[in-house]
Amino acid sequence: LRHSEFQDEGVLAIGIDNVQEGWFSPGRQNRISQSKYQELQKYTARPLDFLVTVMATVGRACLVPEDLETAIITKHVYRVSLDHRLVDPRLMLQAFRGAPTVLRQLARHSRGQTRPGINGKILKGLELRLPPLNEQRRIVAKIDALQARSRKAREALEAVPALLDRFR
């Protein structure tokens, strides 16, 4: 896709700005015509597809929201459709966000002088050891619980300066 093909209405085109650290952002809302979408239909995003940036901000990842409108993936984002009978996409996301072995592999294989990048061959060649599905789900549940506690602690800390001012 060329930038000149983007328009204000039509089918959403997912780019780097949509893929944030662990979450999907509406971003700039780049869109393409219905006829262009027909040409690129094989790049359609599906609910819970794993998205990873492969140019500039290499390795930033999120999942396609389950309620996202029809959208396609642009060239700087790769879509990985996982077999949910074998892999919990939320665990894959957590691995890309913090598993040292994954982060080291991404850093080692990134190429480029001005903007780092990886390609599909590198992405497909990354090694990621996965436990059985029930264990993946248990790990994800534990991570979710810890993140919720962390959020609550941050919120409590943010309230401290106001409390100190009040008690002074």
C-alpha cells in the first residue's frame, strides 16, 4: 500500500501505530477503498490474530480485538494466526513483551542501518517453547492477576501526593 491509497472512509488498514505494547490502538484510522480491500483480502485481520511490528519498532505486539471491524494488515506489521487448540494467543503476546529468549532473538536478528527490521523468515524462525495449553492458560491468569495488583498499587501511589498535601 502507498500512502496515496489511504482515504478517510472504507476498510481499516492496520499499521505500526495501531500495534502498541500489548494493546491495539485505533491509531490514525488509515482506510482503503472497498475495491483495494478486495485485492488485499488475504491480509484480513481475524479476531485474536497475533500482530507484531517488523519495521522501526521491531517486536512491538498486540492481539486483534475480538470486536474489531473488518481490517487488513499493512506491510510493516505481520499477522500470525495461531491454532488456539495449541497456543493461547495471550501467552504469545506476553512472550513477545518480556520473555528474555524472545527479546534476545529479536535483537540479534534485527537488521538495518537507519531503521531496524525483521522479515517473515526471521519471525518464523524464532524459537519459543510452549507448555501444554492448560498450563499456558494458568500462566496467563497469573500474569493477569499480577498486572491487576500492579495497576492498583500504581493508582494508590498516584494518590499519595494529594494525601500528603491534605495532611500537611
